[in-house]
Amino acid sequence: MSDWKPKRFWTASAVVQAEDGYTVELDGRRVKTPAKAALILPTQAMADAVAAEWDAQEKEVDPTLMPFTRSANAAIDKVRHQHAEVADMLADYGDSDLLCYRATHPQTLQQRQADQWDPALDWAAETLAARLVPVVGVLHQPQSAEALSTLRGRVHEFNDFQLAAFHDLVSLSGSLVLGFAAAMDWRAADEIWDISRLDEAWQTEQWGHDDEAHAVAEIKKAAFLHAKRFIEISI
């Protein structure tokens, strides 16, 4: 029974205007979330993306092939009901941001981290008005309370759909700063992803390619790029 998938029961999907946004209909019947909430989407672009996923289903409905639908469901069924908690959890990444913890050795890795991570911290200081300070080693050192408060306020400004996407940008990269950098187009999303994987790339150079680790990384990269696209079509 665990492998059971619902059968396709509709002929065509359609995007229609609804109260406070857009929704998707399947042969005139409105799609609902898994929690049976109305699937009201903030933009037509998002509704178009969701409708396209429903149209692409063939004999059976496969949720793993419907990332926009799943992200929208998460925003409505989960984030909407605990927006403040999710925002606080993500804001907490700022006090232990990936970009702030630098290698103790070798010098070539230290230099690579400085070359790739310092510009992101400089961007955050200028654009977000929050300066985070890098330290050497892995022992936690608190960041400026003022900077963290500023970043927390910005996270809370996201709407439910943006926050659902931002969750993945931050958790997958391990960096609040890089999450903002992706959301705000500091650089191309795939470049930001590579910046977040600097340490892993270094390890690969030293010890060789690991097929299993690479496959996992590619899945995470696809999810990161999807989150970037989802946040783009949320406004």
C-alpha cells in the first residue's frame, strides 16, 4: 500500500483568478493542499508552474515530479501556521553562518575561503546593513547582536511563499548570508551554490571523486536552484 499513487482523473488543468490570488482547476475542480486548504497562489507565474506540473502527470500522480506544487503546499500547510517560528529558526543561522568559520590550515584553503566568502560578507554588510565577522576554527563565537537583529527582521519580512523557499536556500547552503544573496540576486544561483560547497570541493581535490557524495550533492543543488526559482515567482 505504501507504493500506491493516485491515478490521473482529469483531462486538463487551468489557471483561474481566485480570492487574493490565483488557483489551479482540474476539469473545473479546484486543487487543494494535502491538508485540504485552498491552493491560493500569490502570482500567475506560480499558478502557471503548478498547473504545468499537473498537466505533465500521466497515468499516475507522482509528487516527486511536482516541486512547485510541493513548495506551494508547504507554504500553505506548514509555513503559514508557524511563520514566526520558521523565520526565527532561519535567522539563527546568522550566529553560526558557514561563511564565518574558517580553516586553521592549510594556507591555500584559507586563502580560497577568504577569496570566495569575504565578498559575500562584504555584500551583506553593505546591502543588508549587517556585518558578520569571520573567525578561525570551529568553536562558536557570537556575532554582533545588532547585526543579528537586523538580519532577523529581514527574514520576518518574507511572506509565506518566500519563506518556504528561503528555508531551502538557507538550510541547503548552511548560510543565512548566502540565502539572502541568492534571494536578492547577488550572483547567479549556481555560482552561490558553488561558493557554499567550497569545503566539499576542496576535499574532493585532496581525496578524489566520490560518486555517492556527488549524487547527493547534485540532488541538493537541484533543490537549491528550485528554491531560487520559487522565490522569484512568489512576488
